[in-house]
Amino acid sequence: MKVAILGFAGQGQSAYEYWNKDGNQLTICDQDASTDIPEGSNAKLGNDYLKNLDQFDVLIRTPSLHPRDIVNANDSRILDKVWSNTNQFLKICPTKNVIGVTGTKGKGTTATLIAQMLEACGKRVHLGGNIGIPPLELLKNNIKPDDWIVLELANFQLIDLKIAPSIAVCLMIEPEHLNWHKDMDEYLEAKRQLFKHQIKDSLAVYYAKNPRSYSVAQASPGVLLPYMQSPGAEVIDDETIVIDNTEICKTADIQLLGKHNWQNICAAITTVWQICAKPEILQKVIASFRGLPHRLELVREVDSVKFYNDSFASAPGATVAALDAVAGKKVLIVGGFDRGLDLKELARSFVMNQNHIRRAVLIGASAKRLETELKTHGFINYDVLPDKNIEKIVDHARSVAQAGDSVLLSPGFPSFDMFKNFEERGILYKNYVTNLS
């Protein structure tokens, strides 16, 4: 079988390793002409890497490659040959106990919570997908029929999904990745694939207070189960999380910052409750879970100023949530690669929180457009910083902070104009803050 690996970064390499078997003839196709490929491999590199793909039997699409780019270089019939690592994993996975988690923000936190809760219940669990281990590499872990798989799944992986897990979870959805999708409808349709291909016995968990989440989950022919609303887990009087009239925990026991994380916790409880209804076990996991790196992470306190790393916040809504989560006066570092998203809600949140924002430090390619939006809404307490050097950015934020304040890196935009990715942005920030004297 002639197999083309479309894109060789990240999951493309996993695909090559998996399909590199007797009987298969592999060709690596990548836009980067300098791509380092395995010795002796066939390759098609450069700007024309997507042309004439009809010569292959199967095309393995890397998540970042939009299917329309494949069609534009060939024709619509070529999509019949397109497959993905996620599809292949779900097709051959040794267990049917698979949970897929999608949404705009909170996927990694929720997926990790679900995995830890299941482990605490005595299950053998494998966590991967868009977080941690790529799907096909999970197969190396000797998955057993009674094991559980938890996959964080982004729109890039879902857009051409053909096989769905038995349990699918949709968190809050807001506009995102509109530089990749042609419009919001396509973004939502990508998310729907996680539910559309379920069967009648499947479970579709969704955020009851988000119409987009409900719209996505409705595509499932299975059982719909809301959270943040009975019969799923919900928060009562901002004090207690309950499900089935059973108290799981007090909100005061939660280590994660921000009320938005109550949603993620309720999503995880609602999902796991269908498998393991043991409140004391779930409570222990929630009380000990402190979150993932680069998500509202307290780095340290210097001269009575706390420094938070929220580099994972790559959409305006995440920054809005961070402003609410971090108490007291804040010096906010915001900005990055501009995908052209609507900034009105972000600007309004600045105005609503202006008594708690000592200064907003605008950085990156988005700074000018964000400045214009802030002026339109009457928020003027900001600085535009042209520096791409994280040390200079932190030094400036520190210089305007006062004792008792927090310096909050919550960019609200992707990092690509200044850094390799959000991890690099967060690591550089943390390293510099750690060494402040």
C-alpha cells in the first residue's frame, strides 16, 4: 500500500513509525524543504508537497493541515483517501472505554481530572491526544480491554473524525482558531464530529449554560447529559458541588483558581460519576489537584508581588477568566499573534475590572488593534511595549506593580509572533521570574 504522510512534525512522525510496516511504501510530504527525514525514506518536500496525491492509496493528515488545502491542490475526491492518527487509533484501540474531551478552553484540565479520578477509582488509565502522548503512541502502553482511555481532542483532530468514543464531553465553546477555519460554523461542525459518529448507547456530556456546547452535543444519537445543571454535577450557592443529591466537595476545598474551573470540575465529576459514583474518592482528587503548567500557575512572590503564569491563555475569553480568577490589583501582560478575533468582550472586561487592573502591558502583533479597542471602550490605563524580549517585558511590569499586586501573564493571543509556542513563552517567563532578586 502506498501511504503518504502529510506533514512530518509531531504526529507526522508518529504516523510514519506506525505505518512503516512490511507491505507499505511510505512517502513523507512536507512543505518545509529542509525537513529532516529518516535515511532512505521517500520524500516530497517544498511548496508543491500536496500536489498529485492521487498516486497514493492512503493520505495521513497531520492535525495542523486543513483538509481544504489538500482539496485545493487536488480535487474533492481526494478526501476519500484522507485518514488521521486519531481515526486509526479509535479504529484499532483494544478497549472501547474511550472518553473524548473537546471545547475551546479547559480540555487539558478536564481530561487530566477525569484520568486522575478514574485512577483513584482503581482503573488503569491512559491519557493522551492533544495533551501528552499522541494517540498512536498510546498503543505502546499495552492497552487492555478493561483499561480506560482519555483523549483531549482539538478541532484540528476532529474536523475529519469518522469514529467516535463511547463517551464524549463538550466544554464551553467560544470563537477560536478562526484563522484556520473559514468561519465559526465550520469550527462548530468540527467539534460536532466527536458526537455525530457516536451510537445510541453513547454518552454526550455538555455544558448546560453554553448554547454552542449544547448545539455540538445534540449531534449525538446517544444520551445527552448536562453539567452545571442537574442531573449532572452543579454548584449550589457558590459553596458546594453536588450530583444526584450527593455532596462531592466544597468550593473552598478547590485548589484551582477561578470559577471557570468549577465548570471543568463539574464536567469531570459528571463524566466519572457514570463509571465510579464514589464521592469520597472524587473529593480527594479535587482537593489535591493544583492544575497543569502554564494555566494560572503561581510562579513565586517577589517583594510582596505575586507572579502568575497563564501562558496557555491564547484566546480573549481565557484572559477574561484569568482577570476574574486572580484577586486584587493586577499588572496584566496581554497580547501576541493576532488571529483577527473580536476583541470587544476583552475590552469590556478591562473596563469592568479597571479598579483591579493597575496597568495593562500590551505586547506582540495584536497590541495596536487591542489598543484601538481599549480606547474605543474608554480604557486608557495601558502601555504598549514593542519589546519581544520577555526579560524587558517582565521588568516593565514589575516596575509599575506595587506591593500586594499580582503580575499576570495571560496573553489572550497565540505566541507565534514572538515565541515558538505557549510552552516556550511560559517557560521563559517562569525562568526569568524564578531568578528575580
